[in-house]
Amino acid sequence: MRKQAAATIMKHLLRGAFLLVLLFLIIHVIPRALGHRDISKKRLVAAEAPWVWQNPLPQGNDLRGASFVDANTGTVVGYFGTIVRTTDGGNSWTIQTSGTTQNLWAVSFTDTNNGTAVGEGGTILRTTDGGGFWVSQASGTTVQFRGVSFTDENNGTAAGEGGTILRTTDGGNIWVPQSSGTANTLFGVSFTDANNGTAVGGTIGQSEILRTTDGGQHWVSQPNPGTQFLFDVSFTDANNGTAVGDQGTILRTTDGGNTWVPQSSGTTKTLYGVSFADANNGTICGFELGGTGIILRTTDGGNNWVEQTSYSLPQGASAFYAVSFADANTGTVVGDAGIILQTTNGGGQWNSQPSLTFNYLYGVSFTDANTGTAVGYENPDGMILRTTDGGSTWIRQTSGLINTFSGINFYGVHFNSANTGTIVGEEGIILRTTDGGNHWVQQTSGTTDYLYGVHFTDENNGTVVGFLNGTILRTTDGGNNWVQQASGTTDGLFGVYFTDANNGTVVGNSGLILRTTDGGQNWIPQSSGTTNQLRAVSFTDANTGTIVGDSGTILRTTDGGQNWISQTSGVSDTLLGVSFTDGNQGTAVGQLGTILRTRDGGQNWVRLESGTDRDLYGLSFSDTNMGTAVGTYGAILKTTESEPTPTPTPTPTATPTPTPGGIALSASGHRVRGMHTVDLSWTGATSANVDIFRDGALITTAPNSASYTDSIGAHRGNVRYRYKVCEVGTQICSNEATVRFGGPPL
């Protein structure tokens, strides 16, 4: 028994060492696989997005703000301009057109019709008809707003970065700046009437609480015992209020903030949202980086806080960011990847919206309009989803594999008929089904390479490609035997496509294109004319094909690859998937929710509004108009539009907020004793100190030494961290750099 346990431990240690080596390769060998993300790029918004969410539901963008005016009527807001509305207590939700792709952080409704949402880039949106129509209001600034509070349809206050406070007394027709007396970011604000309000925020080692009793003409800093950022505040009347923040901080006042008293939360997690229905009944929500979310409840004004765990969520996202209670019993919590939890009994039971997974999905394959399979990450057995009704319902299938140590990533899937298909993944995994996925059988690949691409031309003839060693595997008997072929390269390979048993193309790192006309007995390099990483390939006949990749690269051939012509994509985001249904009709998807469409063989590519900034990894069209894309945090998007109405792709332009000072930031991740650790380096900052932000929150003010190591402490799952460096106390900031742990290379 001990020998078996020791062998298991050694296997896990060796696997951990291998993953560390792989992570090193991913970070240092392929640093340009996707490049640094810049979520500040503005995009034109189509009047109606032709792509609809199938998972998560009602949608999958992060949600950061919530406001319910009664048990039935509420609005939640989030990333990529997301606004979602219910009028039946959450039984159904309607995605509303916000007119922006800026991230929205907070929302405040005073009745069923009148509401205001605020967010990045100085965004303020207003509705007077319950969100049927949202109007952009002039804020006169480009700072990020994090909180908003209205007491009636006319009187409201917005607060945000750099201590910014704006006030309106006419429903937002005119917003007037107020003097806060602080340069610290204000994350939350709560008014109980037109005069009495409190705003909270902070910086490293300091909680910031500001109070006004005259509608903001004067803001007074209130002393408090806190030493952590405060992220939200909720007052039920002029005297009784609660503020929450980092490291499990809860502060309570019963005298309008003249005194603030710490309360015991029982946690060190970040507490991000708070809502009190009356002086006694309140709920707090929050999260732990790389860990789980948390919900706390009190019925005695915070003398006792009890954690509530009566909810069930799929793997992949469990961070809670905002909470809103309409009365003591009826409340809503929202968070990552579109999480919506609702209760009608004070949190005795929390019910979630239907979602199969919040983990990453990397591949999808449809054989007809109804029948398709999507694959991705899950612990312990990998994610396989199946639909036979065009995605109206997706059913989880069992892979038959188990890895409780770190779970399993499936990267590619291809079905050549409704029942017969193959999945490939990490460590040489190949699975095969002949009954539509009711049963999956593992096949012997003969490799431990990470296999990313698979393509079959019939039930017998198929090819698989891998990332670590330029691996190409071939079968002529449905995978009973896989034979390694000489690729002539050790570069990473990502995409493969065959038009018949003999003619096929493989693409990969550094602009690599390989071509065979004899079923892979010989692979011949072709000239791509680029060194960008190539991620996916699609052919409609032996001669006509399209390749997509890094920096918006699109290549086209009409002579079997003797000549590859660069096409203008109009985007700089990495393209990760491509699907053509004939020589003219094609679609490409990629980073930050990019979806491009052509109807003339790529002479013109136009952008379709996806409605998300989720990275889209996989794409499959069953016919010219019906397609499915999958991506991060369980994203499944479907289009059935017969006549797409695309919008011309604009030239990306940065908002004024992120880079006015020209600070250039780069980030790389690694594990120290298994824990997530990120090394930051930057140039261009001129101040003595810099503010360093992770996921929109200030984590430290550090000397301007051009480098900083963030020891996060988390170790689980597929996690993404977003960083920004600013000259201290200013809006002179860097680009946003992203690091991810787990999944395929960025």
C-alpha cells in the first residue's frame, strides 16, 4: 500500500515538474502567442449582435454591479458594456443594448424606470424607460467610475479613480465635479437621501471613508480603524452603515460615521459587495484569488456574520462582485463569467442561472445544424459537451479519464459523422467515439506531447498535431494505430486540415506551414511570408484555403499553398479559429471576442459584434449561416443569421485612460512552490513610485524600480490576471498586461 502511495506521489511530483517545464516553454519560448491584451480598445457596436449566448446563461461576461428596486425588477451590469434586466424575479433575463463596450462597474435604479450605470473611460449611461433605451451622458472625464448612487430620479453621485466625485441634481443632464480631498480611488458610494452620503476607497495600508451631509458640497474624511482597501458601502438611513474591503474587513457605524467599529467576518477573503435591506439584515459577497467565492449574512446588524454555502456552481468561476437586496429575503449576487445567484429566503438557499461550465472551452465540431461537440478543461476528467438540438441544450459527457491532481485539458475535437469523432489533449491524449460520445475509448498515441489539432477526412484517415515537438501523428484505421510522421521541425504545431486522404496542411509557430500530397509520407515547408504564429487552417478544396494567426494575420491560397497571400483583417488581435463552408463564405474568431466574416473569399473581412470580450478559441460552421464559437469561461456563442449585417472594422483606438504617459508594461508568470507568481517589468514611468493594479484593484505602491514580483499565493485552475502600472496617484498608466496559468499558451 505504501509503495502504491509513494508511486502516486512520485507520479504527481514528476507531473508537476513537467508542468513547470511546460509553463517555462509557454512563457519564454512562445511569448508572442497572443501578445499583451489591451481591453481599452474601443469598438463600433452593431445595433444587434448576431451571436447569441448558449453558455453561460443569460450571458457570460463578468458582472460587477447590481440594482434591484423590488423583488421582481432588477438590472445587472458588467464587462464589455453588458446590461441585463429582469422583471420577473430572475425567471427570465433580457440583454439590453448599452451602446458601449466599456466595462461597466456599478448601477443604481431608484424605481423601475430610472437608472444610471457607470464604468471605464468616464462612461455614464442613463435610462428613463427601464433600459429600453440607454443614453450616454457627458461626464467631462475619462477616469474609471467604480460606484454610483441615486436617491431619486434627479439626485445622484458617481465616484471613482483618483478621488473623482461627480454630482447631478437633474438626472445626469449636467454632472458637476466635487472636491473629495483625496487622490485615492473611491470604489463605492451610498446615499440615503439627497444630502447624506458616504464614499469609500483607499490605498495600500489605508482605508478611505468620506462623508457628506450637504449633497457633496463638502466631503469630510472620517477616521476609521481600517488598514485595507474598502470596496463597497451600504447605508439604510443617515446613521446606520457598513463598509467592506480587503482581507475580510467589515466596518460598522450607527452614528453616521463619527465612529466606525470593526466586525468579525471570520475570513481573510476580499469582501467586494455589501447590501443591507434594513439596519439589521445585510449580505456581503466576495472572493479569493484563485480560490472560491464567499457570501456572508447577518440578521443583527453585523454582530454575527454567518457564511452561506447553499449554492452550487460549475467549475471555473466563483468570484462574487456585487449584491443587491430588495427586501430582507429577496436578493441577488453577481460575479465572474455572468454568475447570477438569487434567493427568496434571505440566503437560506441560493439558486443559480443554468450553466454547464465556467471553465475554458478550446474546440468545437458540428456535423450538421443540430449535432455538435465542444471540449475543454475540467477537473478531474476533462470537459466534453454534446448537443443534438443545435445548442439549445448541451449535455455533459464522461471521458472515462481521471486526473484529480490538476484536471484534464482537451484542446481539439473533430467529428466526420454524427457518431464518429476524435478528441485530442494534453500529454498525448486521444479519445475516440463511434456512438456520438456515449462511450469514449482512449487510443494509444505513443507521445506525451500536448496535442492541439485533429482532422479526419473519413472514419479511417486522420491526422493529429502537437505543440512541444512538432509532432504529427497519422492513422488509416480510425486510430487503432497511430504512426508518428517526420514533420522536419520541432516548432509547435496548432492547426491541421485535410481535404482528402492525401492532401493536407499543418500550421504552427513562426509562420510555419507544412503541406503534404501523399497522406503525410512527406511534409514540405511552404513560404508563409510571416513569422507570426499561425493558429488555425481551413480548406474548401485541395487548392483553396485560409490560415489565421497572431496579430490579426490572415493568409489565403488558391493554388494549394504554392503562394500564400496576406489579407487585410483590420484587427491586431490574435485569430484563433477559422471555418469556411465554400470558397467565398468564411468566419474567423479570436482574442477579445473578435469575430470576422467574409463573403468574397477574404477580399473583404468585416467585424461582427460578438457581444463579449472573451477569447474565442474554437469555431465550427455546419452550413453557410449556422455556426458555433467556444472560448474562455465556458463561452458558447451561436449564430443562425441568414443575412449578416456586419459593421466595418474600425481602426483600434485606445481610450485616453491607459497610456497617456507612454508606460510600457510586460508580465510573465511562473510558479514558486506551486503558487502563482508574476514578474512585472516596465519602462517610461517618471515618478519616484508607481501604483500597481491587479484586476482593477490597487495591490501596492512600490518604488519605480522598473520591476516588481507579485506573489499571489493561489495555485488552482485556469486563472487569468490583468495588470496595469500607473505613476503614483495619477492616471498616467501603462498598457494592460495579462498572464494566465493553465490552458494552452497565450
